[in-house]
Amino acid sequence: MRNQSRLGRRPRPEPPWAATEIICDIYMRYSEEFVQRVLEANNLQDLISEVTRLKPARQGFMGRCPFPDHPEKTPSFSVSESKQVYHCFGCGKSGNLLTFLRDYHAMGFRQSVEFLADRARIELPKSDPEQAAVEDQGQQLKRKILAANAVARDFFVTQMNERSRSYLQARGLTEATIATFGLGFAPEGWDGLHRALERKQISLAVAETAGLLRQRREGTGHYDFFRDRVMFPIRRVSGEVIGFGGRILATGEPKYLNSPDSPVFSKGHTLYGLDQTARFIRAEDQVIIVEGYMDLLALFQAGFKNVVATLGTALTFEHALAIGRMTKNVIVLFDGDQPGQEAAEKSLPLLLSAALRPRGLVLPENLDPDEYLLARGAESLREEIQRAPDLFNQVLLHWTLQYRGTTTEKAGLMEKCQPLFEAMKDSRLRELYLADFSQRIQVNAAQIKRFFAETRSSSGSHRPTERKQIPGQVPPEERSDGEVLVNLKQAPKAERLLLCLALRSRVQLDFILQQNLLELLFHSGIKQIFQWIRDTYRQEPEKFDKLASLITTRIDDPGVVFEFDPSNDDNEELEAEVLRDCVRRIQTDAAKFAIENLRQNLKINPTREGMEKLVQLQKDRLNEYAKR
């Protein structure tokens, strides 16, 4: 029964917190009992008191609403300690611990549960003893790294001197901004942090793993990784320091230096400033993306609090996904120089493929955002942001500055823009952009679509262009560029999940193929894609890692590839259980279909062989239920 409810056949009973829009579904890593235990071990009043002052009232506590889109002078935000819920009589927001972490700190469900479990010192549930030992070691190392980073953060703050403070003030930062973001200074010496870590009994091996120390090439011992740099702590949304960025004060390279990747930090997955800005991004339903630390600090101080920075590195698809969990509306605000323009261009296909709606602003006179603010002020920048065009049109304008309309130029532009159109998930948006593009280069939209199709064909990519529709078969969908795609939008949940899980690991794909499930699949589109996967994988097993990417160009709903929540990536037990659920559901549905089909045939043409077969099918089905 429990397995059936996972796949949507039977609704799961509402958990106690369902009214707060946090739904425990198939992708939840933890049991409802564990989540409830975590909630009961935390106090909503304590959590909210960290961001707004609460005073005792008749029904609990009252204070000013902490949400940034509701500034108020008279307290209207109520917290019930007995019921562990909150409600704002001004803006109407209400919920519990989980919704507060979601809406204020932009945490996902799993992240919220783990944050609250850690806060209450509750161990996360483990699977088998061996896995538990591995998980314990990994979690212990992460905790040790976070402890080492906390010591380093405090050390850097205490090392702030006149020289480093003068630099930050010359860049326009106030003491309040410096304190809010915890800026500090790494002294010029080679062992200042080293000694501070030793005094706090931090393992040097852990400090090296965290990227705080480096081992000497000659002899023994370690030295400080960051030296003579203004330090920017990089924090999770929940506030823990996971890494650092450092800006050198003297001459030398690199000007900016980030912590190396570690078990708690990855540059390609981390956005700077979210611990302070996530709630503003959600409140304004818009984010401003900048390149560096100083750009973010200058914007935040000037009142643009819905901002994130990419740690001075290129925007990644993981960055885009993280942004998409907070808002779909993006403004790319990179430096006005050539590298800034190139960074904006490279970000466009990533943002489009994450189903975001990007606008772009490249500042005049090659100014950085913080330089622009110092020179022209916040109001001027606000006007520039309001006028910011679609990033696609901005990039296209840059590409057509010297455009003269020759045939060669038209072909070159179509080839250059093709990846952008193919990255757009919204077909309606794609058609609108195509109309603009067609008008800009003076080429008929139908001709552009044919050009795209022929370019793909000449590059060797194969897609079915003609299909005969069989009764009961789902008709294919034609993409706006003329491609006929396999229709998966109405596929059963179990079959969509099966496809997703098959693409997540070789072991799971091998298991599915061994079960001979392809003939049992009901949806023609899913069956067609699985047949293609089987044939491709058997001919070229080394292509497994590319299967998901290849499939997304063949189907009308690429989201099926991500049907299983990516936040559960490290939960192999849950993933295996969902896979077994899918297999059972598909086998059960196939058996029911075969029985019903045979019954209908027997009504028309009753035979002894048919009746015996029907009885046998029913027995097999009962035996299968008995095994569960």
C-alpha cells in the first residue's frame, strides 16, 4: 500500500505540516516521523527571534514582520509558541519552521530538515551499518571543516587593520556593510592563521582540506594559503562559512583568490551573498547577478539587496538552477569591458536552459557596478536596470553591430544563434524571439527553422521526422523549428520516473533492461525512447553519460530527465526503493491491461483456451501480490 501511494495511485495522508505547503511526497528523503521529531525539537520563536525582535503578547509573541517586502512600523507579526506557527496580519504570510526557512532563507525541504536536525543535535537516519559508517565519516569531516572555517573567520576579523580598513572605505564600503558580511584581513605573515588554528586545536590536515593551509614543498609543516588579502567569507544560506575569497592589497597575481573546492564548498555550485540576500530575492521575485564580491557589496549597500555574485567565475548551469529555485526573473549585470560582455553572452544559454527569463545590462564606459555607483549614484543605476533589455536581444544587438545583411553574415548569425534557440524550454518564448530575430536579420522565420534543421542533420544528429500514428498512440509534437519530437507529457508517472532513474546510473539501467520491461510499457513515447536507449547503450556503452543530454533533444518535455528530485542525489536507498516501486507498478498495470483485454475478447469469442489463460493470469497476479 505504501509503495502504491508513492506513485500517485492512492493519496498519502496529509502530514501535520501539510497546511504550510510543505508536502511529503515521493522524493522526500526522511520519514514523516523523523521530520516531526525534528520539528518538535526546535522552537519557532527562537528561530524567528534571530531576525526580528519579539515581545510577549496575549497569544504568544508579537514583532515587526521580518520579510523584506513588508516594511512596517507597528508590529503585526504574531508567533504562537504553543502551536509553532506564525502569521503576519499585515502581509498575510504564515507558516511553520519549514516554510519560514523556505521563504526567508530560501532553503529547500531537505536542507531545512537537515538544518533543523543539526540545530537540535539530532542524528540523521542511516541505512545499513557500512553506509552509516561512511556517512558518519563524511559528516564528521564536514563539521570539522566548518569549525576550522569559523576559527579562520574570527581570526581574519580580528586582523583588520588601518591599511585594510582604508582600502575598503576607499571602495565606498561602510562599517555596517563590513560587519554585515563579516569582512576581515589575512596578514602578510606565513603562519598567523596556522598558529590560531593550532591554539583552537584544529587538525592541520582538516585545515589543509578546507583550503586554509598548504603543505610546504620542502621540509615539513604548513603555511597560510591566504596572505595580505582582504577576506570575504563565503557562507551558506544558513550562515555557516564554507569558504573564503581574498583580494590582494599589494601588487601581485591573482588579484582575487578563492578557497579550493572542498567537501563543503564548490565554486561552480556556490553563489556569494545568499545568506543576506536570498529573502530579498524571493520577496522581489527578481535577482541581479554580478561577477564579484565588491560588486555585490556595493549594490547591497546602495539598496539593491536582491543580488548574488558568482565568485568571480563563469556562471554555471548549477548556479542557474539554484537561482531558479528562488525566482525566474534575472538581470545579468556584468562589467562593461569586453570580458564582461563575453561573460554575459556565455551565461545566456545556461539561463535559458534553466527556464529563466534573463535581462541584461552592460554598463557604459567599461565601468564595474561599484565604480558606476560611486560615479553616478544608485538612482541612475536603478533607472538603467529598469530599462534593461532582454539578454537575448542585447546579445543579438552586440553581434549585429557591424551587420550589413550579406548572405554569409546571415548564415553566420543563424549558426551562432541556433544554440540559444535550442536552449529555450518555453516554445512560446522561442517563437517570440524567433520573430525578433527574423526581423533583425531580414530572413523569413520558416527559412531560419529549415536552416536549423539542416544544420543538425549535417552535423550527424538524427531525429525521426515522420511517424505513422497507431490507434491509441500518443501523437508526436512538432517543435517550433520544425523538429518532430517524441511526446512524453502525458506519460504515466511511473514510466516517466523509470526513464529518469535509468539515466541516473548504469546499474539502474542494466537492472531495468534485465527486467524485460520494454514490452510492458504503456506509453508509446516512453517505449520508443527506451528502445533507443537500449540500442545505443548496447552498441556504445561508453556513451552512457551522454544519454541524458542526447535524449533531451529528442523529447517534448526535457524535464522528465530530472523527474527525480536532484536534492536526493546522495540518497541511494530512496532511489532504489523508488525504482522498485516503478517496476512493480508497471508490471501490475501491464497485468491488469492484459486481463481486461482478454476479458473483452472472451465476450466476443469465448474459448476454453482463453478462459484457462485468463484464470492463469489472475492467479499470477494474486501470487505477485502475495509476495509483497
